[in-house]
Amino acid sequence: MQPADIQVIGNALAIKWNDESESFISVEALRRHCPCAGCQGEKDIMGNVYKNSPKPLGTTSFDLQSLSKVGGYALRPTWGDGHNTGLFSFDYLKNLGEAEA
């Protein structure tokens, strides 16, 4: 699944996919579902999850500053609080959009 067009419209990320479907993901949901190891943790070989202590999210945490395409498979958002380590695969974004619908 590849995006044909990506735009921020108001407080949502709008994605038109190459199969002509569309996804609308609120910026807040995008940030709250950041898949990076710092936000979601990471598992060791035994399945134990290691995660940072939760950081409080302020108003700048939901201020989407920019989106960068990573290869042919993901987007990396940069947030107003400087967070930019989340790589959102296109499949992950498609699933987030379906969950929000």
C-alpha cells in the first residue's frame, strides 16, 4: 500500500492511497500511537517489554511541524516538542485510519 497524496487538513492527516481509498487520522491520535521504542517500548527475546516512563504530553506535543518520507515505506513526523523518532509505516497508517473510521 502506497500513498498517492498526503496532506494535513485542519487537525487531521489525510492520505489518499494508490487503491483510491482514503484515510483521515487525527493529529492527536497519530501522536498518541507513536510506534517508536521510547513511546511504545521494545521487547526482548523473552517478550519482556522495556519502556520509558510515560512523558506528559503538552499542547506542543500535538503540533505537527513536518512530515518526512522514509524510503518507500514510512513517514516520520516531527512534533512541536521536538519528538521525531517515530517511523509510521504505510501499513500502520492504513490501520490507524481504519481504526479511526
